[in-house]
Amino acid sequence: MTTTEPPSDAAEHVFSVRNLWKVFGPKADRIPGDQALTGLSVAELRERTGCTAAVRDVSFDVRKGEVFVVMGLSGSGKSTLVRCLTRLVEPTSGSLAIDGEDVLSMDRSRLRELRRHRAAMVFQHFGLLPHRTVLDNVAYGLEVQGVGRAERRARAAEVVGKVGLDGLEDRRPGQLSGGQQQRVGLARALAVDPEVLLFDEPFSALDPLIRRDMQEEVVRLHEEEGRTMVFITHDLNEALRLGDRIALMRDGEIVQLGTPEEIVGSPADDYVRDFVRDVPREQVLTVASAMRAPQAGDAESGPAVSPSAPVSQAIEALVRTGEPTARVMSDGRLLGVVDRACLLAVVAGTLAVTA
């Protein structure tokens, strides 16, 4: 099932993708237009044509300033999809635009400008130059752009501090930990001041604690800069932690696109339901999903919670105070109340969460 977003203001979109296909194999170009073939499963398509459809009729928009996560298991098509955005992999068919400009019609020069200035990639394998210092590795993209030595080193030094590498400017990559090397890779992408950062499973090879630190670094940078990010991952917890919206892929298709709360609270099908089965719902779903209208007899002195707070926070407030209800407040206004019954119903999944 492909989830297609409703039309909205194109000016708010960095990337707009419609009916995108990437097919590998002989006669790949005929697959998207052949209705007898497009409905086949991955195995059926490969058996009948020798082709593999890595991306199948995908449509979505990436909004300005959001962290858009593409998540899926190995082989779901997520890495191929992100490479299509800058034509590191050439799409087979469909439409693709950045800021309203047609990416598929870009000539070699315009495409080079896109990759160097507008959309920077951060890969799992850092690709650092071993003979260069941290500072010169970070400045490398600026050097490719033709920025003068003094200016590029000054800009690189600023970004090095931004990602927490102060004091390591003169070290070589071999003298750094895995997490520090990944910070250099992130700083190198930031140094060119791109409109959008594209992350292709950048932290999957890191130890869990270092991975968490890098996730926190991405969150911090996004909060400080509001830069648009497209983040590819196979890790559900990482997706839920980082994403404003998540596109969950399976066999080259988007099976559900929504906020973390929508995906956990209202799975589109059994596949998504099984995917999120072990997620602690109280940490993802918000108080707004459990809220009800005030009724006679509700305590007026209960603790106040925000509608955007996780359900776990409201549960903690009720346990701490012993009150039967908590008031859901926003800007001094009472929006509703939550009690133990409705909070636990959300946690247990017996109360429907509307998108």
C-alpha cells in the first residue's frame, strides 16, 4: 500500500516526490507503466521479468524544517530512495523536485550544484581522508566548492565547535573514536551550509551509547538550527526519537506515513502493528490522545499537564499527587482532563488513537 499525501502548499516543501520508481534489471523501464507487472510481489516480479523494484510508486513531501525519517528493514528500499533524491541512483520513472525545481531534468552542472550546496549526505561509512586533520576534513567540501583557504578553515573551525570536537582540530581520523569520526562526517556536511541534510543510516555501526549521543547531537542541532533533515534508519526506536514524521517502507513501498504517535497509535495494517508491538506506547502517545471533556465531579485541583506531554508524564503526575484526574492545560486554558482509566486504555491499546 502506498501512502500519498494530500495536496498542500508546495512552497512549504523542500522535496516533493510523486509516483517514484527505481527498477533494476533488464527492460526495467517498462515495469512502471505495465499494470500487469506493477501489482506483482517482489518475488513474482523477479521470477517473471528478472527485475527488482527497489522503489515502487512512492509519493511524499518533505516539509521545510522537519526531520523526515524513512524506516524499514534491510531490502525495503529506503537507502535506494534517499539516493534517488539527489540522483546518486537514477530513478526509473516518476517526478522529483527540490524547492519546486525538477531534479530529473537537471544537467550535470546543476546536479553537481545540488549535491555540493543544497543537499549534503552523511553516510554510515564516514569516508574521512586519513592523511588530513579533523579541521581539513571538515573543510574539504568547501575546498571542492572553491572557497579560499582562510575562509574555509574559519568556517570549518566554527562547525567543529558546534559538533563538540573542540581541541581535536589537529588530530587525524585514526586518532579518533568511532563517535568522534561520525561527528567529523556530520561537521563536514554542515560546513557547506546545505538546505537539507540526508542521513543514510549514519549511526548503525556505532556502539549503543555512542549512537545515543549522536542521536542527541542531531536533536540538538535541529532544535538550534531548524534545518531540514531526511534520516534513513532500520531502527524503530531511533525513528521514533528523531522523526517529526516517519515513512515506513516494505518491499519498496510506503505502507504508512505519519507522526510517531499516528504510527504507534493507529497502525495502518498488520505489518505496521507487528512492527510497533513492543513500543512503550506511554512514551510515544501524547496526553491529547487520552483526553476527554471535563465532567461533573472531576477534581478542579488536579495536576496540570500539557496536551503534547507523553502519557507517561500524566500517569506519573497522578501517581505522585494521588488525584483522580489531571487537567490538560494550554496557554492557561483548560482543554480537557485525563484520568487513570483513559490513560491506561491508551497504554493497553484499547482506546483508539485518532490521527
